Amino acid sequence: MLDRAKFCRMSFKEKCSEITFHGKLLATKKLGNHQVFLFWLKSFYVELWFNNRKGEIHGINSFESVKGLDFYLDDFSIQEIRKIVTDKN
């Protein structure tokens, strides 16, 4: 099973592939010229920062703590995110 430590050691291209094929999209948020996508990858969260103006990914950040979800709480509650994360479908 992929854990956060293994994910962090992956190349940029491998991370993008893992997010695309195994990530569960939880939320999106606009911040200036960026669109931030929050994904769940079985045991941790991943943020993908996409620059809309340049049309490219500017960063990938991963975290395990629910404290990292504070940025998204204006749009979703932690309870809603937990429901999505634990949903088997």
C-alpha cells in the first residue's frame, strides 16, 4: 500500500499519475491565479496547485493531519470530508 513517505519519494510524473488514477477528489478552491485540488490517497491528503494563467502544475503537497484541511473548511466540514474519505464507492 502506498503511504505518504513512498509518495514523497516519487518523481513529479509518478505523483501526477498516482493522483490521476488512485486519488479521490475531495475539493477544489481558487486562490488568485491558482486552482487548488484536494485529493485523498487511501491514507493521506494531497494538494495539487495548478496555475491557470500558465496552464501548469506549480506544486504538489501531501499531509496526513486534518489540520491541513483548515484551508477548505469554508466550503466543506471535516465531517463531510471524512464521509467522502470513508465511502467505499
